[in-house]
Amino acid sequence: MRAWQGVLETLIRERRSSLVGYAYLLAGDRPTAEDLVHDAIIRTFSRARRLDDVNRAEAYVRRTILTQLLNRRSSQAVARSKQHLLIERDGPPADEHAGEHDAVVLALRELPARQRACVVLRHVEQLTTAETAARMGISEGAVKRYLHDAIAHLRETLGDLGFAEEPRESIAVAAPRRGER
């Protein structure tokens, strides 16, 4: 077995769920997240690269997920008009904050892709503004502007969810891990 095959198997077995979670926050819905992860893994491992480390491979796949999302050619107007069809309703909320989680996910879906990506990279992945700019290939000023606009929209949309006031440049986005309540 070649080294990359072992890395691929390990990546899928151990890190796939975190990659889908990352893509879910960026895309706003599970089917798109699954597609992004699937396509990113195929793109990453279909070309000859020296991926003999799972951490490097995961970083490469995450970067590919972000790039794919930002380069998507589908019309956001069409996606927004159909997003009500993508909401899953499986029964009563799993916990007392499930409604808040749904509200945050819906609010994130309303953001343009670049704003949503900035929020996820800066506040979920906890990258610095400079790291976020480098990852997205844009200037730090553009990241700050996207974050400012996104946070203003999220505050307007979500209002007060009962959380303590955060510092001005950060927002809290909590996504429960698989199996946790």
C-alpha cells in the first residue's frame, strides 16, 4: 500500500466528520457540505501530491473545501429562494438550545459566501485576521469589512440569544459534536 492510501483511509475514518462539520458551517446545509467534502477529497487525492501526513492532508482538504465554496457558480438568489426546502425537521429539539442553533445556522445561510467564510474561519476555526486573509487570498482589510458586515447582519437577525456580551470582534457559534447533547 502506498503512503497516500493510508493517509486517505485515516483521513476518511478519523477526520471526515470534522470536515463535514466545517463544510456545514461554510455551506449552511448538510447535503452541500457532504458534496463539498467528497469533492475536496477527490480533488486532493486525484493529483500526485506528497501527502504522507494526515494533518497536512486535512489542511489541504479544508483549503479545497473553502476554495470550492467561494468559486461556486450557482446563483445565490436561487439558493436563497429554495433554502426553506433544505431545513430538516426530525422531531423535537435535542436540547434547550436547539432552536438557537437553528437560528444561527439560518442566519449564517443568509450571509454571502465570503462573509460566511470569514465568520467561520475567524470565529470557529479561531484564525487571526491575517491568517484568515491568507487562507482566503484577500487583504486583511477585506476580511475586516466582511466580518463587520456579517456580524452586523447576524446581530440584526439574531438579536439577543441570552448569551453574555462578547468582545466586539467575535461571535460565538456553538455546534455540538456528533453524539453530544
